[in-house]
Amino acid sequence: QQPVQSPQAVILREGEDAVINCSSSKALYSVHWYRQKHGEAPVFLMILLKGGEQKGHDKISASFNEKKQQSSLYLTASQLSYSGTYFCGTRRLSGNTGKLIFGQGTTLQVKP
Amino acid sequence: KAGVTQTPRYLIKTRGQQVTLSCSPISGHRSVSWYQQTPGQGLQFLFEYFSETQRNKGNFPGRFSGRQFSNSRSEMNVSTLELGDSALYLCASSLLPLGTDNSPLHFGNGTRLTVT
């Protein structure tokens, strides 16, 4: 079951904030976040484990709400370099836990 | 440390043909997973190999197959190509099996396959 990301696309001005959500209908054990710039390979951002742990990476942070089976990625004071497509990858708590299932992606464009 | 290398970068094939894509993981990484990327669909999981064994398979027809060699290099084969197989195929390597906590994926730049 593919997780659902929202919004599908967002356009920001430099310095503005954004939130990208990743929701699953299945109980999750962990959520991965990756960013892919146009024409490049996806790059790892962070992994969140169940337990509601919040992580940060420079001005990008994320949380995992296991009650809602939702993870949110927070981009603060966005920079031009944040532009790209963001993917969440989810690992289920039970069933086939050996797969990482990705959402359809959220395209972020930061303008000067 | 060299990254994940995928060859070739671009391929153009006609319907009915078959194709083989190659992926060399980061040195020391034993897990290689493959993904199909198309606009609006995100990254669709194809399969994962760890230590030459297929651990998991996605929901793709049997025309899609793969293998992993003793040096962890992996190949993906698609037989009887269809127009809908046109996509960017990405492979990713990781130190531990897919889904293991704190074992991130390292992606290659992909192979762009066009089927005409």
C-alpha cells in the first residue's frame, strides 16, 4: 500500500517555510525521507522510527506520529537549494516488513 | 568512496526486445534494490537482493527479473518489452538488508529506458 504524500506540489519564496506530509493506512515502523533534484539520484535525508521521534538536519526536520501513521517533513527558512522532489519511504510494522514503499513524491520549488 | 554506478545511462529499445541493466553498489554494501520511476507514480519497488538472494519482490510481472553476483553487483532484466516499461530505473545499495533501521539507501543516477 503506497503512502500518500501531500501536497503534490508547492512553490515557495526563499525564506518561507513548508510542510510535507506522508500518510499510510498501515501501521508503520519507520519512515525514510529522500530528496531528488532534477536529473539526479535521490539523496537520503533522515530516518524516523516509531515512537514519535523528531529529527533534524540543518533547517530540515521531521516528525513521526505513530497514532496517525503520518510523518511530516518541515523545511524552515527555505533556500534555493531545497528545490526538488521529496519522497517518503515507509516500512510496515507487521506483514512484509522487508520492503520500503515510497510515496508518489512532493515537488518543491523555491523561488528567489 | 565511489557511489552507486548504473550502466548504461540511456537505452532505446523496441517493443518485444529484452534489456539488461547493471548496477554496481558502493563497496561493502551487500543489499541492492531496484525501483521503477515514472511521472506521478514515485518510486515503485521492483525487488531486492542481499548476498545473492532475492529477499523481496514488488508487484511487477515475471518479465522483470534480476540477479546478484558474488561481488554484490546486480543486473535487472526485462523481457518482451512493452511501451509502458519506459521509465527511469534506479538501483540503490545499502549496507544492511532493506528496511533495516538506520541503514539508508544510496541511489545511483539511474538508467533511462525508452521503448518505442
